[in-house]
Amino acid sequence: MKLNRMYSFLKADIDEIEKELEAAIESDSPVLQEASLHLLQAGGKRIRPIFVLLSAKFGQYDIHQVKNVAVALELIHTASLVHDDVIDDAEMRRGRQTIKSQWDNRIAMYTGDYIFARSLEYITRIDAPEAHQILSNTMVELCKGEIAQIQDKYRFNQNLRDYLLRIKRKTALLIAASCQVGAISSGAPTEVHKRLYRFGYNVGMSFQITDDILDLTSSEKVLGKPAGSDLLQGNITLPVLYAMEHKHLYNQIIKVNEQTTKEEMQQIISQMLETDVIERSHAISRMYLDKALKELSMLPNNRVKKTLKNIANFIGNRKY
Amino acid sequence: MKLNRMYSFLKADIDEIEKELEAAIESDSPVLQEASLHLLQAGGKRIRPIFVLLSAKFGQYDIHQVKNVAVALELIHTASLVHDDVIDDAEMRRGRQTIKSQWDNRIAMYTGDYIFARSLEYITRIDAPEAHQILSNTMVELCKGEIAQIQDKYRFNQNLRDYLLRIKRKTALLIAASCQVGAISSGAPTEVHKRLYRFGYNVGMSFQITDDILDLTSSEKVLGKPAGSDLLQGNITLPVLYAMEHKHLYNQIIKVNEQTTKEEMQQIISQMLETDVIERSHAISRMYLDKALKELSMLPNNRVKKTLKNIANFIGNRKY
């Protein structure tokens, strides 16, 4: 099943969020408006808003309240992508030129700041101090994850713990917060929103590991950027960590740097695919997915539980 | 009188804020901790926290409440300085190496993000939705000011309106917010906190114009960076706008670029000082200062009004 078929019953609300996202970044500064829209319109899966909406169904769902949470979360995510691209020296994102390649690094930095600031305007509208606290903590952790990612670049002697902490901070906590704050904004009980947090955390870990696998197993056409981009930029992902346990791969991987060509990278990837590293990575992703599904099974029954399960399964097993 | 003598009665509270600022940026990431502390310890005048504290005296002053506002405002300001330095390619700030020159641009960007995120944790603690709204709007405007500053660099055909809008967004609104949110956090009446906002706005405008004058009239030793740095980086300030009304200066100024030497800049500055541009700039600064003092005169009488007046006069007339 296609992802967006799973939550087609939310279509009207998602459309409203899309409209609000465009309104959110409206600016009297043409460059700011254009740069922000550029990334926003490139799409993305809107995973975070969808988790917000579905989680809110565990309380008194009110789209006017929950909309602010969904927009805030998607804006935080978008802003962090903009800053990521400055760091990664990325030329392409979501199949389009990045802001920094189309404008410049300075514009990209402030466009990110601007989108962050806009997200605060939406957070402000959420009438729940607990939600504010969770979101500000999440942003602090996100920044720590970003800094760690810079420091860990091309650092080939890192271990599994470094990797897991990094993706927790960079990805999982924001998805966890999407679920939790979605639930809080609709007044769901503490036990429920804490469980949704854990569900989101585990889904997020599985999601990121799958993403890191796809960077190696998928094609440039599907990814919108060359395969092996992560490693090329020095980001050591789970399959790469496993690959380095193989002597012949270790010797090649530690030589990767910014000058490594697409062809050389393709050679390394081909050899990786002959080993068990993808399978082992999938197993870890699967482990997190199972944890997520277990949390889900303990939530009160309602009509969205099945949807959350389908989405979790989808993003933990997806091929693109 | 020295600035810090004017509010010596606040010393205990300011010390507490200093301690809280250091605690705020504490991190288990050594580079983040070091980079943040680097700038924070370099000092600065702590103008924003001081305005927060003094404005809070118009309500039920409670240092435990108002501390969060003061720390949040100083952190927002600090974060924006870090990002400024990335943009300005500045090597020195407050007499120290900038974060980007001591580490690199990427670390500087995320250190700024981190300090911003930390500020949110403090904003979250302020129990007043109105305050949250003001602060998020202020941050949006701040970003617009930053973007405008980039776009206006070396754009010699800009006018007074461009300049005033830019310094409003970049400086005045944050000082206005310091005053207003300080007052809101202590439960001061609406009329009072709105007036304090206008006071802060006008003081902020005067403050920034004075700053822009000092960049030309002060020495490298006092400034902690070479005189004329603004113009060298393409920032067209009020005295420069006035100078361009003089044909011989116009012809030299429009040739300024990143390659202009210290000596060439000194030559331009010397000729500027022979004209009326500094005097005219002071007159505008004075006009804003007078507006600020007028707002102040209409506030309820209390023991800090005199202090605010002294500080306003000081920062509008300061020589360093």
C-alpha cells in the first residue's frame, strides 16, 4: 500500500496543514520567502505532521489546536534540513538544488533561523506548558546531535553507541516529540502520551536506520542524490560501521574523503552489498520497529491504532 | 558615572543571572560548552538583562520569575552574535577571536542554534503566553533584519529608511522586548508594559546609531576590532549614508570592498570626521533618546525611573 493511502481519511486536515505551512513562511522579504518555499514545496513525506494528527486522536481531537503542533514540528524539521545542507555541502535535497547551492551559505543559515523562529510562533499557540518544555528540550538535543555529527565526520574509529546516540538526537527525538505533543495538545492522559513518545522514539530509530540503509541500496534517481552520499560526506552510518568489521572493506572505507569519486564509492558499495551488513542493519531497524509495535499494542484501542501500525511497518521496511 | 554604578543596587540579582547564564549553556559536548562559554565570558554590557530587571520593577518583582526572562533575552542576543560573526567573516568580537575563527563556520552555526534552543528552555519557564508571542515575533523580525543586512551589503544606493528598518529589526526590537517582557513577567499593567516597549524601542534605536558612530570615531583598542569595520564589511550605517551626500566621499565609499586596506579606510574616516556627518548622526540618535525619555516621563514614579533615565542617557551618549 502507498503511504498516503494509509491515512487518506486525514486528507482534509493534511491539506489544511499544507496551506498553513505556506502561510507560515510568508514574508515581505522576497529572498526569504522564495528560499523557504523552495524547500517546503519540494515536499517530503510530512511524517511528523502525520504522527501529530494520529497521536492527537487519542484525546479530544481538534484540528484547530493540533494544526499548530503539526506546523511547528514540520517547520523545526525543515529548518534543521536547511542548516544540515550548509554543513553537508550538499548540492541536492529532495531532488532539488539546496538553498545554499542556489543562493549561498549565509542566506541558507538565516533562512534556517527564520523558519525556526516561525516555528516558535506556532509553538506559542499551543496551550500546554508541558508541550513547550518538550519541544525546547528536543531542539537542544537536536543541536547536540548536529554538533556530534560534525565532530564524528570521517572519524572511522567510532562505535555503535556513537551512532545510536547521534540518530536518537538527530531524528528519533523529534518524531517522539511529534507523537507526544500531538497527544498532549488534545488532552490525552499522561500514560498515553508517554507511551506515544516511546512509540515515536522507536519508530524514529527504525526510520533513520532504514534511511541510512537506503543511502547505499537505492539509486540516485529514487534518492534525489547520489548513492553513498552519507559516507562520501563522512557520515558513518550503521551499515558502514558493520562493513568496517570486514578487513578488505575497512581498508577502503578509512580512505574515503571529499575527493572520493562516485565510481570509487560505487565500488565500495558493491562490495558491501556482497556481505551481510545490510541484513544486519535491517535486523537492528526491525528490533526498534518491534519495540514500537509493542508500545502501540498497549495503547487504548481506537480507529487510528491500525493506521499507526501500518505506517510504522511501512517506514521501517520501506524501499524508498 | 560608570554604567555598572548606575544599577549597583541590582548587583546580587545580576550575579545570579551571570551564574544562570553559565549554567544555561552547560553541555556534555565539550566543543559546544567551550564555544558558548567563549563568547559569554567575553562579557558584553548585559544591557538586555538590565532592562529586563529594571522594567520588572514596575510590577511585583520576583527575581525567580524575572531571571528566566533576563537569561532568555541575553541568550537570544548571544546566539544572534554568533551567527552574525559567521556572516560578517569577523575575526574578532569583544576583543576575542570569534567562534568561527577559532573553530569553524559550521561549529559557529550550530553553536548559535544551540544557544537559541537553550533560550527557548528559559522562555518556556515564563508563565505568560503574551510574553511567548512577543519573543517569537521578535525573533522572526530579527531574522528578517539579518537577511536584509546581507542583501544590503555594499549596496550603496540604499536610503535612510532601509537603514532605520534594519536597525529596528536587528537591535531595537530586542531591547523593546526586554523591557516589555520584563514588565509582563512581573504582572505590570498593559499600559505600563506597552510604554516600556516604546521606551526600549527608542533607546535601542539610539543605542545602535551610537554604536554605528563609534565604529568610526573610536579606536581599535577600545572597540576590540579595527575602526571602520562596519563599512569594510559592507554595512552601510547612518554616518556613511550622510557621508555619501558629499561628492568626494561618495566616490571613495562606493569603491570600498573586502580588499580595502585598514590604511585606505583610515583615510576615508579622517575625511568623514572633517564633515558634519557625525554631528548629524548624533542628532538622530538624540531624537530617539528624547522620545525614549518622554515615554519614561509618563511612566508611574518609582525608584528605578531615575536609573532607566541615567542608563538611557548613557547609552545614547556613550563614548565606548
